[in-house]
Amino acid sequence: MSNFESLSKAVIAGNVGQAAEITKNALDLGARPMDILNLGLLPGMAVVGDRFKKGDMFVPEVLMAARVMQSCMEILKPMLVDEEVPSAGTVVIGTVKGDLHDIGKNLVAMMLESAGFRVVNLGVDVPPEKFASAIREHKPHILGMSALLTTTMLRMKDTIELLEEEGLRDKVKVIVGGAPVTRDFSEEIRADGYAPDAASAAELAKQIVGFSVSS
Ligand code: B12
């Protein structure tokens, strides 16, 4: 079995110690951090998602898998984030109110940091008012909102409406994502952009900053 396969298995089994060890070993052997993420950790999480959906896995097991993901991401983070990169701009990011999913959002935050952005991560269960006050405080170029539930994705719309009411909407570009979110939905709620994964989220953010600089 390859290191990547063993890592996927450790994610599925919720084995933090084993996954951390495989991650460190793989790095020692010269594996690229992005490959560890894309070929080991994420395929494991995809299996977890599938089994959870079918009812073959339950919340406590999924939580363990999530913990494995987070701890391996912590190991990879210093290698993905290049401290020398000058700041491309500021992004405020959070998971919307009522939603506790943060693996994808943290991955997006990590990729943005590695693309040179300063990221203010507001965490999970973030109400519209908190997004608004973070925009006043940090004056970001971009606001990123994440939602993993079909019910909570509507909170993105509430947040955008609050920003409009408070005169903040034109001060920031809003990008959205999360498994149930689509490009159509993002257009419907008048967001400025949507990306399906962390790598394209970083590309999108770079594009937005580039455009706003030249316009
Ligand atoms: C892990 C997980 C959990 C963990 C979360 C732990 C954590 N710390 O995050 C726990 C166990 C807590 C959990 C709880 C629940 N969950 Co859950 N969970 C999942 C699971 C299996 C994986 C999600 C994940 O981390 N994926 C991996 C990451 C890397 O992918 P991602 O989140 O999609 O993020 C990527 C992109 O979407 C994008 N992206 C994400 N955010 C952003 C933001 C921006 C700005 C951009 C541009 C891009 C972007 O980039 C990311 C990286 O590539 C999904 C299944 C699935 N297929 O999504 C169910 C799932 C989301 N959960 C589900 C449900 C039902 C629940 C619960 C209601 C279960 C319950 N009965 O209690 C609760 C709700 C709790 C709450 N209030 O939030 C359903 C949602 C169904 C629906 N249609 O609404 C799913 C789809 C499972 C299913 N098929 O039934 N869950």
C-alpha cells in the first residue's frame, strides 16, 4: 500500500497519531505537501463523506476524521505558506451562522495564505453582524463565506443584504463556496465570485485583486 493510501485509511479510521506519522514520514521522503493533501487526505475525506451519506458512518466517527484532517493540515501549513510572499491583500473568511463545518474553509484560508494574502479567519457559526464588523475593522479586499448545509447557505444572502443595508457592500468583493453552493446560487445572491475548491479560490482571489488594482 502506498503512503498516500495509508494516509487515506488513517483519515477514514480517525487515527490522528498514525496519520500525523505518515504525513511527517512522507515529507521526510520528499513528498510534496500538495500531493499529501490531494492524494492522501482529501480522498480519505471523500470516502468519509460517502459513507456518512449512506448511513455507514456516524457523526462521532466523522468528527474523528475531521480531527485527523485538521492536525495533518497543521503539519503541512508551514510548508504550504511561504512567509516571504508579500501581502497580496486581506481576506476575511468564515463559515456562516448555524454551520459548524470548517475543514474546507480552513483549507481555502491556507491556500489564500500561501498565495500571499493576509487572512482573518472568523471561525464557524458567524452571524452577518460579525462579518459586517470584521469588514469595518480589517477593511479587507475580499470577504469569503463558506456553507456546507443547504439550510445555512441562505445565510450568505442575509449577510450580503446586511452589507448592502450598512453601506459596506461596495467596499468588498464577496466570494462564496462550500459543497452545496453553485455558481448559479452565487449569482442569485449577488456575490462577486464562486470557486469549487481551495486552489481555484486562491486563483479567484488573485484575479479579483488584480482587477481591482488595474480598475
Ligand atoms: C466532516 C463533516 C461533518 C463534521 C464537520 C467537522 C468540521 N470540523 O468541519 C461534523 C461531524 C461536525 C458534521 C456535522 C453535521 N453535518 Co456534516 N459533513 C461532513 C462531510 C462528511 C465532509 C465535509 C468536508 O469537510 N469536506 C472536505 C472539504 C475539504 O470539502 P468542502 O467542505 O466541500 O470544501 C471545499 C469546497 O467546497 C470549497 N470551499 C469551501 N468553503 C469555501 C469558501 C469559499 C469562499 C470558497 C471560494 C470555496 C470554499 O473549497 C474547499 C476545499 O477544496 C460532509 C459530506 C460532503 N460530501 O461534503 C457532510 C455534510 C456536509 N454534513 C451534513 C449534515 C446533514 C450534517 C449534520 C446536520 C448532521 C447531524 N445530523 O448532526 C451536522 C450539522 C452540524 C452543523 N450545524 O454544521 C450533510 C449536509 C446535507 C445538506 N444538503 O445540507 C453532508 C453533505 C453529508 C450528507 N451527505 O448527508 N459534518
